[in-house]
Amino acid sequence: MKLIFISGPSGSGKTTLSNQIILKNKNGFVLSTDNYYKTGRISKLLSKFIEGYFDRMISLDYKLLKKDFDFIVKNRISIYDRYYNFEKKTIQKILNKTNNISFLIVEGIFAKEFSKTLNNQNYFFLEIKTKKHICMKRVLQRDSKERGKDKKQAEKDFIKSWDIYHEKFKPYSIKNNTNEFIIRKKIDMDHIMKKLFN
């Protein structure tokens, strides 16, 4: 199975790129790290007291993500879709079987960290570099619509998220690996698809 990891700061276009790849090649499946945040009382409490909680690995339910990842890689099928509710701090599990998966995309702000935990597995890694003001505009629209935040809170959270993401991966440069790419400008999907699937 082909593995693809897509990373970038909040609002950089990870989900959009993932969906574009799926549209071009129908036999794929996407795991978004946004749907694997921890739930329960402890998570609710920590999210109130730890600044930028949802941008730190402490918030990720790594075991659940790894469980779903391993199942898909081993069986080439997915049984459930998961969706995280940021207001209720809960995960909704929906029965939705997907068969004959030939490639798996893991996308999100934790995709890079998750990829580093895999022992010597071959994968493609895409790092999206988008200007800060563009990311902020996208995040403000998303957070007011999907996460119930007012503009002031969304701006504050984005700035913290941006700083956390760039601090933990600083300095970062793509190594001499033909399977790692930095995407800086408008996405040339034909070029990316040739790199990923040829």
C-alpha cells in the first residue's frame, strides 16, 4: 500500500490537497489527525489550562490513530469514519466501509510527527508552505463555521497554533529523499500525481 503524509500549519490546505488527490485517484482513503483528539474530562480540562492544547501532541489520541492506521494498512479496508466535535470534545464513529484501498493519506498538523514513529516504512511526505495571512483567513472562516469560535478567539488561537507548528519543526529542511516534497505555490496536481503514482 502506498502511504502519503501531508503536513503544514493550520489553514495551509492539507485537507483540500488530500481531497484533490482522492478525486484524481479513487482508490484512496484519508485519515485526518483532526479527528483523533483525545476525549473525556481530562481532555476538556487540559484544553482550558494548556495554551495551544489542540496544537500539541499531548492532545492527540495516538493509540486510536495508530490502531486505525494499522488496520487499514494490513487489510486494505476501512470500516469506520471518525469525526471530532470541537465543541463537545467527542468523537463520532460512523459505519462506512471502504474496500480495496490502494493508498492511504494521513493529513494534519500531527502527520509529520506520526510519520516519524513508523519504523522504516516507505512513504511520500508533502510539506505545504502557505503564507501566514492566507492561512489565517482560512482558519477564521473554518473556526467560526465549524468550531463555534468568535473572530477574536479564532485569531488568538491561530497565532498560537502558527507559532507552535513552526517552533517544533524548526529548523526543517527536506532531506535528499526523492519521496519528500515541499509545496510552496499553487498546487500543480498533474505534477504531484505523477510523482505519487508513476
